Amino acid sequence: MNSLEQVPTVSIYGLQVSRLGMDDTVKYLTHILESEERRPFQIITANPIMVMKALEEPDYMKVMRDAELLVPDGTGVVWAAARTETPVQERVAGFDLLHELMKAGEDYHWKVYLLGSTPEVIHATAEKLRLQYPGVQICGVRDGYFKEDQDVEVIADIRKAAPDILLVARGADTQEPWIARYKEQLGVPLMMGVGGSFDVISGKSKRAPKLFQKLRAEWLYRLLREPARAGRMLALPKFALKVLRDKENMTKPS
């Protein structure tokens, strides 16, 4: 049975997004990790850009639909859910979820494998996490600069390390499809794409200040710092307009 059936969800264009808040999400994932079953489990931190990509690309839609859990990362997804009869409790930001899982992992001594970003960033991230969460074992690291013909080698290294959690930072266009493609071969009980989280943890870049977070405008902060993201950010107003236009049809399967 798909574990998503055990979680209250809201349908946004055929994608079943979890309605759980952060605390309940961590409790649920802890249960998944501590269960005897320990089947491969993929979390996707859903935002409007990803939803729009899924609506435009059937393969990406399948990746998102096949994931065991979609959490409402983007504030646009939270806003869209609020327009339905079944809103989500709160935003569950991927960066914060990563840290909450690390905190929980200290009690259970979980093993975590880090995959993605540059060699410098991945090693700096591993060192920062080891210092911040000494009860968690960083059991392996690998940068994201490998080609498709090296996938078998990467998978073998991850399987050998036998992590409880695999965190992948290769960009949303790559990391979610990569996890989905090799989910069964990887066999990791919990796998999650974390985007630019390693850049922030390592100190390479900064997270949006608290004011931007409070105003739900982290996207604006990123755009101001990285104007090259403008093309990608166009998906945000497109998503908002689509939700406003579709009204009742938003929750119907696509």
C-alpha cells in the first residue's frame, strides 16, 4: 500500500499534497524510519514551479505522483490549498524539514548519506552537520558531478553505506527524477531532494532573512540575489493565475 494513503492530503491538480504540519510530518517520517518494513520512501518538497513543470511534462507528473509523500514547501502551494475545503496546516519547508529530521535522528542515531553539489560544498556540509548533530552518523558523501554512466557506481556506494536517509542536492529538474528512477535499487528508507540546502548549510550562500520568511517572500530574496533565476520564477505568477482561473477545477485530477 502506498504510505501516502495514511496521510491526510489535498489534491492540487491531481497531486496529493500532505496536509500535515511540520511536527506531525516528522513524527510520521520517524515512524516510517523506525518501522520493520523500511521500504524505499521518497519525499518531494512541492512548490509552484514543480507543480507547473508537472502539468507541462507528463514524465515529471509521474515522478511526483509516484512519490510516497509530497509536502507543501512553496508558499504558493499553501495558498492554493487554502482555496480548497481541505487546507494544509502550514508550510513544511524542505530546509527546515532537513534540520528537523537531523534533530530527530540524534535520538535514533540515524545514518545519513549526502549526495550532490560541488566537492567543496558537500564536504563542508558534512562537517557542519557532524558538528551540529553529533548523534547522527554522516555515513557517506558524494558530489553531484557524475554522469549517467556512473549511476551504477554511485548507487553501489550508497547501498554499501546503508543509510537511513539519503539527501540529494542536484536541482529539482534532476534530483527528483533521479531518486524516482533508482528508488528501488537504492533501497533507502527515506530519500529527499534538498535543492540548494547544502549551499546554505555549508555557508556558501545565505537563507532569506527572517523578514522575507515571515512575509512568505523567500522567492523574492532569491530573485534579488540571483537575477538569472527570473525565467524560472515566471512559473510563480503563472501558477497563481492558473489557480485563480481554475477555482473549483484545481482539485480535480489532471
